[in-house]
Amino acid sequence: MTMDQKNNGFDLKSIFGSLKSGDTLVTLGMFGTVLLLFVPLPGLMLDFLLVGSIGAALLVMLVIIYVKEPSEFTGFPTILLGLTIYRLGLNVASTKLILLKGDAGNVIESFGTFVVGNNYLVGTVVFLILVAINFMVITKGSGRIAEVAARFTLDAMPGKQMSIDAELNAGIIDEVKATERREKIQKEADFYGAMDGASKFVRGDATAGILITAINVLGGIAIGMIQHGLGFGDAVQKFTLLSIGDGLVSQIPGLIVSLAAGVLVTRTSGDSNNLGDQIGGQLSAYPKALGLLSAMMFGLGLIPSMPKAPFFFMGFLFACLMYVLRKNSKKKQDEAARMDGGTSASGEAEAAGEDGELDGKHLPGEFEKLIEVDVFALEIGYNLLSLADKAEGGDLLERVTGVRKTLARELGIVVPPIAVRDNLELESNEYRFLLHNKEIARGEVMPNRWMAMNVSNSETQPNGIPTVEPVFGIEAVWVDEEEKKNAELSGFSIVDSSSVLVTHLSEILKTNSMYLVSRQDVQKLMDHVQESHPALVSELLPDLVTVGIIHRVFQNLLKEGVSIRNLTLALEAIGDFASVSKNPDDLSEYVRRKLGEFFVAEYESEKGVLKAITMDPRLEQVIATKIQRTNTDYTLSLDPQLAQHLLRELALKANDMIENGLLPVLVTAAEIRLPFKRFFEPSLPKLNILSYQELPSSTEIQNHAIIVLPDFIQSQMQEMAGNATTERAPEMAFSN
């Protein structure tokens, strides 16, 4: 090949390379099939194409036998269409040869003479029988099965999708596995839908075969008598045999493909074996049935006038099969018993201690599942199942996943999968949240109603079922569709039942976020940070701190709603102060100071302005003297009288801030912030306590109220000061 030829594109290597690709072969095959409809063919080429049609049908049958699931052969409907058009094209080509030349090649002639014994009447009967079998039995049955399978597959899709979403939220499967299963379900639906339509092509092929054969016979007789001068008998003999031979050559591959389609749509999914192993294993699974069949064969052979040889032979054959299967079954049972015995003995020897108790590390898999506890679970009553059913428009599972994503963005933690399941012990409209298998909250929603909340202090009272919003404690009413519009016009805020449940879920997860992060989760976060900040992680671990200390710091932050999304800044703060103190409480306070610029803005009434409660500095000094510190914890020991005074004042002023639409915030000195928070948190859970050191320099504090030093504390301080002066007076006189 010259350079000019290469430049002109005549590269034979590239041409043959393109022929190897499947799309090129399919394109050429479809184009060639179209050419068969109007291009005349010589008899020899027609012979090869007819044999190719039979071979293609047999190949499809063999492939179907070896596929493990019907949906694996997704190209079958298209192949079925292609083979049908191919056979019809061959019918047209053979018709032209038969009517023009009275000769259609050796294959058709052989089927017309050898297969039916050169008898056109016998050939006609055989052809009609084959058509009837194909059209009325195989094609009609497989088409009906494909139609029913498509209908049931489409109807089952929502339930299967919901099951996948539930398992994904429960952590049974991951995102990759869920995607694979969704794709498989979609592939099954598409396959059976396509098979339902493709079965119509097979029926049409059988009908076209009858019409083409009838036309060939009638047209051949007319042409033989008029154009070729043949007598009626000779014309019938010659053209009928050729037409019947043509019909048989077309119907046999058509019958094979129809049978293959029937086999494919009758296969059941979920079996990992091919068709031969599946059927053979199921038929041979019951040796007793073979024994009874053998006895029946012998019994039928003993009936007078019955031929004994075939019945006795089949009875003996089935008896031998029964003996072999029983022997193999007993052998497998013995091997399984030996394996179970050895395993159990060795397991007991390893797992049993001196007192005979089993070591937990050697518990069987089923017992391990029994002792597993979901980190977080949502249980719903029977009437709330519709909220999670996509077929009924439920979107609960998707919204639960959305809550997990939202918390990841807001708090910087990966919330573990939430198990969503029904619980018949709950009331039908009731739900509850479980944290490590302990109930932490429950509520009630009504799926077919809307919650109307009176957020605008409307005097109108809509008709419905009174209730209380579970998160903010707002009085509300469950209203129906008719009352919903009236409530909206009256200024009520309308929320659907799923939103009520999901909002409650989100608040519960935020409140308990510290319990959702394990040390293993912290290790994963550290591994993630190490990819981009290896120097930071290598400095921290394992010399300065441990994963356990970092875990405690993160729990302290999350407990007060401080996001750890700025992970690198938090770890840098831990690294800066870890040489000073290894106490997680100290480190968490240092981290709060570094992150204050990012979370204090959430408490500001307006940008740069923080309205808060403050305390008299002398009162803070008194509280500081009541702090007791250990190596692992801070405690605050207040006098009962002082504790009651502070609690009363804080509750009064915090409620006043809430009534004025402000977040209740108290700002104190850094050294008393954490012990003060822990002391009053059980009584004032909604009171947010910040330290002056956490506030950005640009933040202005506006006092909403000041808690002053109580009178009894001032009296005690004056009395103590007087006693100290009296004790020093003699010393001063003596020195004088």
C-alpha cells in the first residue's frame, strides 16, 4: 500500500478493525436484511442464508439455556425482531426464485422432498401442524406470560424501590449496592416490557408464514400452468412442494426462536444456575418421586395387551436413578454431619473457658445479629406506613436521607444510617425514636390530615383534632382537606404530617448528636483530614493526644450545638493547647474560643450585636470559688440559697428574652462557663451560655438584663471582711 492510498483513507487494516465492532456488524446485518426484500439472490447464496437462519435460531436457544437470569439477555427482544425480519426477507427472496425459475436452491428442495417424502399433501399437513404449534401454543402462551410478567414487574417496582431505600437507610446496604439493585429492577421492568411487545412479532411471523406459503402455492400453480405450460397436476406437484419446503425452512427456525422466547419468559429470577442445572437439580431433589414413578411404570407394563418391554425398561431406568440419587444424598449428609461435628467441637473447645461459658468472639453469625443494636431507629405505627410507601406518594425515606445530609452540612458529622421500621406495639398513628435501642421521644401524626399551627395569634378556631407541635410546643389542630383552606385564610401555618415527623426527627438528632459520633467515626474523620493535612494529623497523633481525647472534645462541642465542620481549625486548636492540658473539657473550651467567630453569629439578634444576660463581676468571682476541678471533669458546688437565687433569676430573664423573640443567651467569664452550664443545664436546657473570650472582637454586647450579687451574699462578704479586720487590729497595736 502506497502513502497516497493511506492518505486517501484506503487503509484495509482500519476497515477490518471496524468490522470487529458490534455496531458495525449490526448495521451491516440490518442493511443486508433490507436488501433481501428487493435484490434477487442466486440459489446457492439463498442456501447459505437459510442455513444461517437455522444456526442463528439454535444459537439463541443455547444462549437462553445458559443465562442465569432472564434479564441478563436484555438484547433478546431486539434479536427476536431482527431474526423475524431476516426470515421474512428470506421468504421474499425464495418466493421470487420459486415463481420466476421454479427453483429455490437445494435446501428448500430437500425440505420439500426428503422431509415430507416428496408428498405435497403430507407436506401441507406437516406445515399446518407446525404453524398451529407455533402460533396457537408456544407463541400465544409465551406472549401471555410476557404480558403478565411485565404487568407484575411494573406493579412490584414501587415496593422493591421502597425496600431498597429502607435497607439503605438502615445501613444494611451501601449506596453502591442500592444503585446496583435499582438498576437491576429497572432492567427487569424494561426487559419484560420489551418482551411483551416482541412476542407480537413472533405471532405476526407465524401469520405471515401461512399467507406467504398460500400465495406461493396459488401463484406457482397459476404461473406453472400459464407461463410454463404445465398441466394442473404437475404444477401442483412442483410448486406446492417448493412452497411447502420454503414454509418448513422458515417455520423451523421460527419455531426454535418462539420456543426460546417461551423458555426465557418462563425462567424465574434469583437462581444462580443455568437452565439445565436448575431443572435437573429440582427434578432430582426428590428420589422418592422417582421410586414411585418406577413402580407405576412396572404396574402399567403388567396390564394385559400392554407392551411390556418399553414399560419395564423405563421402570428399571427410574429405579436406577432413584438408587443413585439416594446414595449421593446420603453421602452429602454424612459429609455435612462430619463437618458440622468438627466445627462445633472445635468451636466449643476454643470458645469455652474454664467455667464453661462461651467467649463472645466465637458467637455464630446469627447470634451476632441478635446482639447488634441500631445507633438510631425510627419506628412507626401501621397507619403511618403510607408515609414511607412511594406507591402511595410517601416520601418519608427520602426525607430521612435528606435530614442526614443536612446535619452533615450543618454539624460536620456523618449521621449513621437510620433504621425505619414498623412496630405493631405502637398506636396506628404513633411513632417513636430509639437511640441505642432506648426510646428518647415519641409523637403522633395523622397521614390524611394537615397540622394547622396558630402562629399569627388568630382568634379563629378551625374544626379538627387539637394537638401540640412536638418540637416548639405550639398548640395546633389536625384539619382535613376542606378545613385546610379556611385555616390558611385565617393565618394558620399548614404543615403536612411527613414534615411534622421529619422536623421532629431533625431536632432529636441535633439534640443527641454527641451520641451519634463514635470513636471509629472520629478515626474516619482523621483519615479524611490526613489526605489534605498530613502534617496536622501526624503532629496530633499519637504524641499529643489520642483519638479518645479528640472524641470527647467533639462530643462536648456537639452537645452545645457547635459544628465541627471546620475540622482543621478544631484540630489545630487542640494541637495548640494539648501541651498545656490533656483534659478534654479544657481542650473543648480552647476550641470554642478559636471557632467562636464562626458560631457566635447564630446567637446575634442583628449582625455584630449580641443581646444577652450578664452577671455582676463580683458574683462571677463568688461562683469561681465554688468550682471543683479533677483530672477529668469540672463540678460546681453552690450553696442551695445561691443556687435557687440564680435559677430563679436566670429562668425569669431567659423567658423574657424568649417572649421578645430573642434567643436566651448568658455571657460569662471563660473559667466558669462550662461548670456553670453543666450545673444549670438540667433546669434550663434552652439557655445558651457563651464566654467573653469566644466573642469576635467586632461583636457588641447589649445587656438585656444583669444578674446582680444577692443581698445575703453581700452581707456574708461584709461580715467576713469585718472579722478579718478585727483579727488584724491587735497585731497592728502590738507592732506600734
